[in-house]
Amino acid sequence: MIYTVLLITLAISLYTDIRERRILNKVTLPATIAGFIFYSFDLGLQGLLYSLTGFVVGFLMLLIPYLLGGMGAGDVKLMAAIGALTGAAFTLQSFFYTAIIGGIISAILILKNRGIWRKAGSPKNREPITFPYGVPIVLGTLCAFIV
């Protein structure tokens, strides 16, 4: 049941982040609350602490990049919701894969826009390179499921 909530949250967040460059509070907040409630009913106070710990770990993983302007608040809240739904250990695994996938996407975009894949003679593009970070978050979380 809780993984169904997670997969729905990931699917909606992926769609909205690609389409609108936003991860919606009306998606991440209910997912977070669902994690708190599920684990509280399933394991009592220990379950609530399990979910809260995952939430805090997910939140802290992306807080510094957010504060430095590298990503949006929705990305942070999505990672926190993943933590509330899966606990701290899974969230750390998810973050590991997310960072790798995000780094690969970033490197490809840098090479494409400023490096070897740029057409000869075309001016260098100096605008900031951005992409919806919900994509690596979703892919990283799915990788954590598979591995």
C-alpha cells in the first residue's frame, strides 16, 4: 500500500516537473502525511519515528543545494516525502542514485551546450543550464527499488 502511494507520488511529480517545472505541494504533503499515518498505525510510536527520521534525512539531503539556489523547494519536499514513505536507509540509497543520475544529466547538458557537442562556429551559450531535478529523483528512487 505505501509503495503504491510512493509510485503515484513519483509519477505525478515526474509529469508536473517535466511539464511545468514544478513539484506540487498538493502531491508531496499528502504523501508525507500518508507515510506518517501508515507507519504510526503499523508500528506505533516506533513507526512514526521511522517515518519522521526518513523525512528528515530526505529533507536534509537536498537542503543545502536548495539554499544555494541549485534546485527548487519542490525537489526538497519530494525527497522528504520519499523519506516519510520509505525510511532513512532507503532514502539514502535513493539519494545516492539520484546524485549519480543528476550528475550524468548535468554533464551531458554541459557538453551539449558548451562543449564538444556544440556546432562548430556557433557562439558559446552562457545562460545557466537548468533541468527538472525531479527526473533524477524519480529515476534514483526507482533504481533504489531495483537494486
